[in-house]
Amino acid sequence: MTIPSPAPPDLIYLDHAATAPLCEPARAAIRRGFDLFGNPSSRHGAGQAAHDALAEARAQVAALLGCTAEEVVFTGGGSEAINLALQGTFAARDWQGHLVTTAIEHSAVLESAAALSRRGVDVTVIGPEPSGHVDPARIAAALRPDTVLVSVMHANNETGALQPVDEITALAHDAGALTHVDAVQTAGKLPIDGLAADLVSISAHKFGGPKGVGALRLSARHTLEPLVYGGGQESGRRAGTENLLGVLGMAGAATYALEHLDNDLVRASARRLRKRLVEGLSVVGGVRLNAGYPVVPETVSVSFDGIRADTLADVLDMQGICVSTGSACHAGQDSPSHVLTAMGVPVEQAKATVRLSFGHGTTAADIDAVVAATVTAVDRLRQVSGTAVSGAS
Amino acid sequence: MPRFSPTVVDHFTNPRNIGQLAGANVRAFVGNPVCGDQILLTAHVRDGVVADLRFQAFGCSASLAVASLLTTVLKGEPINLAGDLDADRIEELTGGLAPDQRHVAALAADVAHRLADNFRSGVSDDDPITCAS
């Protein structure tokens, strides 16, 4: 098995849910692409070489998505894939109909839904259970005869909570609606080739590929209007000369991911690292996990009573440990996470929440070092604020 | 460019004079009670000099750093110095603050002024740090 490129040696990187280091197969694929300067749409040899590489990459990404090559639309990232799924679907239906989504979606979905609402689409947003999961019965109750699309994420980017997307898809299909699954957080971690959804979005940089490239899996029966008009690339669904280096990198990362997706040892290792992390952190007391099971093992959302998460993240950063407060997209914002808020987490707890998300290169020694540094930092910050926490050992 | 000056990093990773001073004869608190940055100073002022002081703080890294820094600046100095410190001087002592951190210099100046005023008036603030649990 190819070993992915590690983070710089002086860093312990536990922010894979924000972005993952570029894996070695992706690097190799991009390096190969440096010589493929032709335009894939050109008739000459240079263009055909690029065209062939693009076709090969499309097949590799299709394998990850579990579809035919023709059903893959390359995009400029996960957010564009999501916007193409939502905006494109309703644009093709004259902005008519009903969208059902959830309050814990990524802002790419929620902001896109808000834009649809401004265009006249009726939007229903379903809240999660306190565990961070969406109850399929609540989705079913929201479905209407004019529901066109249901959009639900596969795993939440902040809590890691895995959503019952296939059950939701079955309910939607029974009601005559289509489904979009935002699989940005699960691509490369869990198999997504069997997802029953009509539309599936992924982003390369979350699973070891480069930034600025993603893909939408689009079933043959689904019609949508493009967001970008032009030269008819991507079968007219996304114009613009293809980002060949990015696509090659994504394909390299997809092929690497496929080597370990179904590997029980890899999955067991992720579960062991999660257990080690959670148990290690619990010694400091006043610790709350923000998602119930099922959950992606690699993503741990945890709150520490009596501290502010941004301060804890800064203290850890100064020791070369990279963690996130909530999601990276919300870092720097003063408002608490919309995900935790929707789950009913109090503001104080939300602001005391850090997300630790590990990946293939993470070792047990890394986890132990993060636990030791975090326990020390939390203890110190509580001393500074004068907070007494029961249950610490 | 680093987000924090070396002095700020030093103080929030290794804060000095943490806690509440037993036998303090003046206490000063400033802060946003809705989970914003909060600083509590407790001091023993003898013969007009800050003989000892401690701080507690809840807030961002820079606010913890300036609170810690403030204790090192005031300790052993006349209490009047606390009344004379302003935000510009505190920012200078930190080695520089990013634009989104500059509010903490004002916060530190406010609590220093309040310490001096409280001492002069013979009053003390209660222990109001909230949102920490």
C-alpha cells in the first residue's frame, strides 16, 4: 500500500475534515500532468494526450463514485458541485417546486437553498435530533407532491454524525422526489459507490487530492441546467477548459482511497484511534462529545467546560498541533456553530467545542501527544478562568 | 506573518500570576458578561504600591496574554501607574497586536484604570467571571 505524504514533521495535523494533506498518488498524478499541456478539446496529438488522461481520470473518479464515466461532472470543488446539484436542478424546472434539506448542512447547501428560496422555490429545513442525526421520519413528513429534491449530507463536517441517507433516498423516491447527498466528508473514508442518491457531491482536497476541484455524480435520468455556460465541456453540464492537473490529482487520490475503503484493518484502526483520543481526553473532566453513533470515527467534536475553544486551539497551535474550532469555514466568526445550535447545544458549550479530525497518516503516538497537550492546556485555561470542574482525574 | 507577537504567545502559553490573591484589598473586573473577554484583577496595595496581584480571565488568547502581561507590569509599581496606562502603551508592551486583537489592549487599560479607581474609592468588584462553566 502506498503511504500518503505526511504532514510536515513538526506538525501534528488533526484537521483533516477541513482539508487533508496531498497524498503521494495525487502528487504523482499531478507531476505526470505537467507534461500534458494540450487542451483536451484539441484535435492534435498534444490535445489528445490530455484528452486521454482526462478520460482515464474520469474513470478513476467514477469508480470512487460508483457510476459510469459519463455520469461524472468535474467541478471547481465541493461547493460548486453542491450548487450545480441544487441550482441546476431547480433552474431546469423554472425555479418551481419544493426543496427539503436539513439545518446541519454545510453552508454551500444552506446558502444555495436560501438563494433558491429568493427565486421562488419553497424550501423546508428539517432540524436534527440532539445526537446530530436527521430522523428520516421528519424528512418523510416534509415531503409533498411538488417536492423536487431532498438534499442531505452523508456525514456532518463538524460532528462526524453519519446520516441515514439511503433510507431518506428511499422515502424520497417513494414520494417521487430526487435526492442529493453531500458526500464531501465521507469520500475517501467510507464507500460511497453504493449510495442510492441521484446526485452525489465530492471535493478532492478532503481525501488527499488538490484544492479547487470536485465532482458531481449525476444519474442519467436527472436533468439540470449548468451554472457555467460556454464551450460545452462536461457534456454541456459545466463549461470551461478542464482543470486537468486538479482532475488528475483527484483521480490519484480516488484510486488511493479505493485501495483502503473496504479494508477492515484500516477502519478498525480509525475506530481505535478515536477510542484512544476520546478516552484520553476524558481524564480532564467536564468533557462532552457532541455526536452520538453512528459517526465517522475520524471526526471528533468535543467540548471542554470552562474554556474557550479558540483559545485552546491557539495554545495547541503554538505546540504544532492543528485542530479546529467547529468547522474551518466558521473559524473567525463570533457566532456559534449553526450545526451545534441546531442540535440544541448551549452557546457556552458550542463556544467551548473543538473538532479534532485525523486521517491516514495519524498514529497512536500523535493521538497520545495531542491528548497530553490538550489535557495540560485545558487544565491551565481552567486555572486562568478560575473554573472548577468536577470529574477531573 | 505570525498571528501573535512573541510576547503575546509567551503570556498566553505561560501566563503569570494566575488566580485570586488571598487578602487582596482591591479587586477590579471588566468584561462583556455575555461570554465575551473578561478580566478580574485582585491586588494587595500597600503604601501606594502594588505589592502583589493576580488575575483571572476568560476570553481569547490575546486577552489572556494582556491580563498576564499587565500583572507583570504593575507588580511592584505605584498604583497610580495603573491609572496612567492607556491602550497604546499596552499594545506597545505586547510587541504589537493584529487589528482584530486590538480591543484587548483597551480591555487591559480599562481593568487597570478600574483597579486604580477602586483603590482610590475604597470599593471592590465582586467575582463576576461567568460563562466559564
